[in-house]
Amino acid sequence: MSSKKKPVKKSVLRDWTESIIIAFLLSLVIRMFFIQAYKIPTGSMRMTLQEGDLIFVNKFIYGAKVPLTNFYLPALRQPKRGDVIVFVYPEDKKKDFIKRLVGLPGETVEIKGGSIYINDQPANDPIFKQIYYYNRGEFSAEGQKIVVPADSYFVLGDNSVTSKDSRYWGFVPKESILGKALIVYWPLHRIKLIK
């Protein structure tokens, strides 16, 4: 006499619980290493970004940091001039800031006549030519040439009048960069790639 075991059916509750846990873990991994959402709190990046814009940031491009370690995933490329980056604010590690990357490690940066000069040459990227940059703060007095330290970056807000940026507090260390701003996804009428 053979006794066949009937297949055990999972309960509906167990199915739902497993699905929710898997979805949660997947979203956690995506947020830690690939894409994260941010809300723009101030007008320091107007007109590129406005207060209340919701954006996605690509964390993978520069090599995301593995939490609770000093290990980074391999980078697709290094940060470059003109990138809009999100980083840990050097003066308050609990805050994240967003600015445009202007000066690379080892370069000399100067603001002269409202224009950016890199190594005594005008920055030729069209985005820099559209903005008038003011000489304000400790790191951008008229005639002052700032040398960007190794493994650090000089960043400026696109709204030079109101932006508290590298002109005031200095440089962004490479390890503080969280990612590159990718796209505005809300509000709907402002959906666009961030350039």
C-alpha cells in the first residue's frame, strides 16, 4: 500500500509576505548601489533645478560605497567638469548637497569678470558661459586663484547669487560624492535629463 503525500500549498499570507520581503530587499539594493531619489530643497541650482523638483541620482557611475565598509564598487568613469553631483556636505555630514562640478583635482580655478577660468583658460563648456559667477566667499575673491587639492573637487551652484558652494566652504572630497544627478521625474511638466 503506497501513501502519496499531497503537495503542501503555501498560504496566501506567506506568498504575500515573501513577495514583500523580496521587493523590499531589491529596492534596498537598488537604492544603495544604483539609483536614489532626492528632493531639491533650495534654489541654488536654478534654472537647471528648481525647489521641489524630484530627481534620480545615478550612484553606480562613480562607484557606490558599500555601506559600513571602506570598499567602493568599480566606477564606470570619474567625475568630470559640468557634471551635476550629489555629495555629503563637508560642513554637516548629515546633509546632502547638489552642485555643478567645476574644478578637478590639481586644477587652478578663478572667477574673473563673472566667468570661470581653469588653469588660466576660460571654461569653454556652454553651461558655464550662460551663468554669471560672483566673487563671493573665502575661496573666490577677485584675482584669487584656487588650486584644487588631490582627490577633491571645486563645485558651484548654477544660481551664483544665492548658492552656498565651494566659494564659501572649500572643496568636496572624492569619497563624499554620492552620485551624478540623472533626471527630473517630478513634477510631470519638468521631466528632463539633467545637463
